[in-house]
Amino acid sequence: MASDVTEIGARPAQPAEAPQRPRPMRPHRLRFLVIYGTLAAALAAAVVGVVVLAGEGDNGSPAWSLWKPSGGGIGAAQQIVAHVAPRYRLANGDQLVNVLARPPSVTQGRQTIPLQIVAVRGTNGRFGEVAELSPTDSIMYVLCGLGESCSIATGKPSVARGELVRREILELALYTFKYVPGIDSVLALMPPPGPKKPALVVYLRKSDVAGELGKPLDHFLRPTVPQASAIAERLREVHVIDTVVTPRAFNGIGLTTTPTGESLLVLAPRRASKGATTP
């Protein structure tokens, strides 16, 4: 018995278990984590790049506009009308004017006559400017009222409304020159400002708006369209309208035919001031 006790007491104590060390990460698992992290970073950078490029032009510069038409010719011009015209409203909410896009032409009775030449008569009675027109290099916008007859403007003409109509013509022309390939001239026909007065025609060439095409659209025209009563507060817009569009607004005094048979639209300078009323 004593020997048993002695043996038990003399038995050396068992050493405590050492804490387990964390397993070292296997080399291939570490490589996978590095690869996945790199791919995630690349994906995030690509998404950011797409967002940035969406707001830039093809050469990395700021986009000229947030919207643009597709295709070309009359189809693109009709898209421009659908984008621009509904944004111009009267105080009662009605659309300011209806807008039609078509090749250069006039309607006499039931006959549509293509316009082949436009001539601007100078102050001395001679033609100071003559240019050929064709469906491939010119677009015509017809602006008219929304009543029973497109030739009759709805509402009362005013100076402010005239300025707003010219703003709309400027926007239509800028989109056309910027995005419709091959277009060098835009004609915009408006109803006459009053009974027995000639129709008003804005005749713009691409060279007339070269400066405006070189900078983003919102540099000259804000994205929101003002009411006619508030357009005078847009000093920069009014300046562009009065220096670009108003000098190119003419009285349409008739359609004639050249000795070789081409149809010729004759325009004459307006004698009225820039504040003349228009629909």
C-alpha cells in the first residue's frame, strides 16, 4: 500500500497541451485572393470609366449635349423636332408652336414645289446672297399654330413670344448642324406676324453658328426653356438669339422660277426692329 502511494506521488505531472498554431495559408489560396482582388478593382475602374465617358465626347471632351438623334436626313430632323418642340410652352400649358420637318419646299394649292435656290435681296434691290438648296444639304422647319390651320398662330403675338420662337429656331438649327450629317443650311418658316404681312423666314447657314457648335449647348441655352414672360432675364440667351438668329430673319416675298427652270425663293431684309412681334 505504501509503495503504491509512493509510486503515485512520484509519477511526473503530464505537460499541458500546447496551443494550436494557425495553419499557414497555402500559397495557391493567397494567389487566388490576390487575383480576385485585382479583378474586382479592374471592374470598379471600368464602371467608373463608362460613367465618365457617357458624359464626354468621342475625343474625351465634354459632350456637346446630353441627347442626340440617330441616323440622318429627315428622320433625324423629325427626332430633333420631337425632342425640342414639346418643351416650348405657353403660360396656359399649350405648346408654343407646331413644328414640321421636311426637305426645302413650298406648297401651292395641292402641289409641293421643291426649293432649289434661295436668294437674299440686298438693300439696293440686288441679290446679295444666292445659294443652292437640296434635300441632302438643307432642312426646312415649318413653325405654325396648333389651331385648325397650321398657317394661323394661336394666341396673341408679342415681342416676348417672338424672342421665344427665335430661341426655338436656334435650338432646332444647332441640333441639326451638329448631328445631321451633310446639312449646311436650315430654313425656318413662321406664320406672318399679322394680317396682310409677309411670312417670316429664318435662313441660317452652318457657318453662322460655328462658334456655338464649338462649345456645349448649355453654354448658350439652358436645359430648361423659359416662359415668354421670363426670357428677357436670360441675358446670355437673348444675346445669342439677337446676334445669330434675328439678323438672319427675312421677309419671304415670293417664289419665282429662274430662266433655266429652277424654283427660286426670294427673301428680303426685314425693316422692323429686333423686337418686332412674331407668333
